[in-house]
Amino acid sequence: MPKSSWLSEALHGYIVDHSEPVDPVLRELGEETARVAGPLAMMEIAPEQGAFMELLVRLCGAKSAVEVGTFTGHSSISIARGLPDDGKLLCLDVSEEWTAIARRYWEKAGVADKIELRLAPAAATLAGLPQDMQFEFAFIDADKQGYPAYYEEILRRMPVGGLIVCDNVLWGGSVVDPENQQESTVAIRDFNDLVIADERVEVSMIPVGDGLLLARKR
């Protein structure tokens, strides 16, 4: 099913069919996630997102990356595949249950040696990293109220040209529904406003999956 609420199933299928194919490892991961996570499986990124992010990482030439919110591992596999052989991805999450699935699939995908997982609140983990530790690529896909803190901690650790990608910035279309004042919806709206007003970055919001916000450090 498409995560883009504005796409029909047929059009979404066409997009997926005309992007890099979902390989057997990611297909198996998606099937297991759907089976064990039930409705929470919607937290997995869409296949077209994975293909796009892998390509983005390659285009950036990034060797160091960080991900906030790993779930069962689709996004981390996509990022790690875009990194060179000596590239490193730091994954931050709080769930032992879901990341245990991710660990298995990192091995199956042959990217486990590129990935370090830390299980703890991401804001505290980021704040406690060495001051000289930098990331050239970042993906934020966790609790929406935490986005501003994750963004700030990551941006200050990025060189010029570093890229932050944030997921769910359209929130199923509810960001433009004035009747929707739910906490997560308001948090996403506020975050989107914060980033577009931030002169430290150049920004593009694109309707891939549930909406991706790309912020490149000036």
C-alpha cells in the first residue's frame, strides 16, 4: 500500500516498478515486518524511499551517517548500501524488539560491518557524542516531538554540504488540515516551519512516501 496518501495503488506500483527493484532481502524484511508488527508496519519506509535514500547517500559521497529511528531496518540497509565500503552508519533507537529484526537483516544484506546500533534516547546519545564527531548524511524518522532536538544536535555536527533527511513531514496530509490539532501533527507543522526559517540550511520538501524534508547545510 502506498504511504503517499495522494497516490493510487496503481500509480504507486508504477513508481516502485520504475525505481531500483526491491531485492529479496528487503522484500523478506517487509513481509516479516508486516507479519509481526501489524498496523505498526506502516512505520517502515516505502520502497521508493529506500531507493531514493540509497541514491542520495551515493550522490552526497557521504562516508559517515546517522539515523534516528531504525525500527526493523529498511532505512538503515538503504543508507548503508549507499555508503562506501569503509563508510559507517550510527543507528539510534530505543526498541530492542524491533532492532533485533534489523540486526538479522543487516547480516543478510551484508552491511552489518558498516552499522553501529545504540539503544538509548537519541537526544541524550547525540548530545553525549565526542565534540569532533561529524556526520555527512542523516535520516530522522522517530517521535515527531523530538525532531527539533535531533535536528539541532545533528546539524551542529555536520560539515558544509551535509544533508539531513526527515521523514513524515506531510503526516498523511494532515499538516494542512486546520481542524487537526493532534500533538504529533502540531509538532510536525512546527518543525517544518522551524527548518524553512533556518538560514543555516537550504531546504526542499518533496512528496516521496509520507513526505521528505531535505536540509543541506550551507
